[in-house]
Amino acid sequence: MTAALIAALLFGLLAIGMPVAFALVFTGSLGLYLVGGWDAMVGVLSTAPLSTASSYELISVPLFILMAEFVIMSGVADNLFKAAATWVGRVPGGLGMATALAGAGFGAISGSSTASAATLSSTTMPAMLKAGYDPKLAGGVVAISGTLAMLIPPSIALILYGIIADVSISALLIGGVIPGILVTLVIMATVLVLVTIHPASAPRGRAYTMGEKFRSLKVVGPMVFLFMAVTGVIYTGIATPTEASGLGALGAFLIAAWERKLTRAALAKALVHAAHASCMIIMIIVCAKVFGYFITLTQSAQAIVAWVGALDVSRWVVIALVLLGYLVLGCLMDQVAILILTVPIVLPLMKALGFDPVWFGVIIVVMAEVGLVTPPVGLNVFVVARYAKRPLAEIFKGVLPHVFSHLLLVVVMVAFPQIILWLPAQMAP
């Protein structure tokens, strides 16, 4: 009963706009006091913050965020879009497909979905509108392409899941590679279908010679360098994700310097932005640890596992209901908050039903991608609308077909888990 009341209070505080971290630590502390008394509450509050913040794996979060800031500074995203447009711009909906490819490339060297959406909004969106694209189609593909950074390594969301769930971060990041490629292809296929139905919504671009196409690939070099400095060293076992995050930040710094974008003002701005984002995420994780102790003390997770285990239903029905719950939560809450609140409770249930925790982590991050573009929160849609100066309703309408495409892909990945698990199984020990 206490757990239910504290959970209701938590969601109430979130609903009125209290920051996630403060809502978690307040309700967690209150719950600890009600269940274990003053000593239990003080004991947790005096030890949990330091033990959580000193986690070695947590170092990767600010470093990957700093890497994203250096990537934005370098202007690599502009070059990626131009290179992709050179190759596929002549195809029906080619600039939309180029946006998806640029989003995948930027995601592979960034890890921040909001940064990716903001960058794409200021680069690819104006190009599509100038070419005569339907604003609804253009806004939709930009918003959904920005979410690829959540899945393609280095993914901050997968790192957070790994920290919360105590699952191999290396396996999670490598497990996101093939799904990331599939999501990119699904976005491109959805654009092709939409353009086939309404040809006037996306005029064909100009044709390029093979010489021009191959010359355009030189801008892909920095992306390949950075991808290998992060994902490559993790896959081959040369470095851990934490060490790879340092290599990635250094590599992005060198790229920004090579592009001559590394001014004192730009460096200060990147460091401040990275510090702000890192403090927010780490504060949420620390406060969630306090709430997690309360959940552990009340044995709520164990009770839910036992209750579901006693139900006479297939485990596939359970996973369907869990994913439906994630879809609903994604419409209402921030994705980091969803991971923090749900994983400690839902993951034991998934393990009890025989589902692989790496597979489940990638699946819920794909579901979180959908949440980034669904109303009423739809953070990526708000970012695109702000940077592109387009109406929110227009972007939401444009992204709707991509939501259905994503959900169909989730069904395929649930039915065939090896899509996610095959590549991590090939990693160097």
C-alpha cells in the first residue's frame, strides 16, 4: 500500500512539473521514512549519492556528451547531409532519405537525440523546403531521424540502461548497431512509400556524376574515424565503453580543430553545455538510486514478478503489454525518466520470463525513440518546430507514418531476437 501511495505521489509531482530528480529524491526519502524510519532514510541519503556518482561507468556519460558538443561544433553534420544528398538526391524523396542517412551518421558520432534533431533541423530542413518538399514530410523525417542517436552507438540511453540494469554496456552498444541500420532503412522506405503515394510532396533533385559522388565521400572520413575510435575499439575488445568515451571526446576535439572551428568561445560553450547536460543526467541517476532503495525495501519488484508469474498467459502477451506501457509512458514522460523509473521494476520480470536483458534494453530504447516523436511531450518534435520555425501540429502529422513503421519493426525484432543479439555474440572476449 505504501509503495502504491508513493508511486502515485511521484507521478503527481511529475505531472505538476517538478524536476524528475527532485521528485525522485523527495518521494524516495518519504517512502524510506515511512517504511524504515528516520535511520533508514538518513543512512541511504548519506551513502547513496557518493556510491552512485563515483561509479566508473558513469564517467562515459559526460565524455560522450562532450563528444557530441565537439561534433556539433565541427559542422560534420552539414557535410554528411551534402554527401548523402549527392548519392540519393535524384531518387524520389532523395533529400528525405539523405536526412535519414545524415541522422544515422550523426548518431554514430554523437549519442544525443536532441542535439541530432536540432542540427538536422538547421541543416537538412531548409534544404528540403528550398527544393519544394512538403513541410509536413520534411518535418516528419527530420524529427524521426534525430531519434537515431538514441540507438546507434554511442547511445547515452543504452549506457544509462546498462548502468541501471547492471548489464554489459559494451554488449548493449554493439547490440544497437544492426537495429540502428534497420531503423534507418525503415525511415528511408517510409519516405519512399509516402512519395510514391503523393509524388508532388517531394520533387526530384539534380543528378550528379559518379566522379562527383565519389569526391563527396571525403567528408565521410571524419565520421568513420570517430566511429572506429568508439564502436570499433569496443567491438574488438581494445577498450571499455568508458575508455572509448575518452577516445571519442578526444577524436571529436581533433576533428573540430582540423575543421578550424575550435575557437576559445566555441570551446567554452561546448564545455558549459556538456556540463549542464551531464549534471542533469547524473543528478537524476543519483536521486533514482534513493528511490530504488525504497522499491527494494518494500519488495515491490518481487511482488510484481510473483503476480505476473502466477498469471495463466503466454510470456509474449506479457511483453506486448509491457511494450504498450512503454509506448503510453513515452507519450507523457521524458525518456531518461522512463528508464530510471521502470527498469528496476520491469527488468526482473523480463529475466524471470526468460528474455535476454541486452535484447530488452535495445527494444525499449527503440520504443523510447517512438516516444520522442509522439504527443503530447514528443521532445524531438518540439526541437524541430523551434529550430525550423514550423507549427507543432504540422510536424506531428508528418511523423505519424514513421511511428507506425517503427512499431512494425519492433514487432519484427521481438519475433526475431537474434537481430539484436547476433552481433554482441561475435564480440572479442
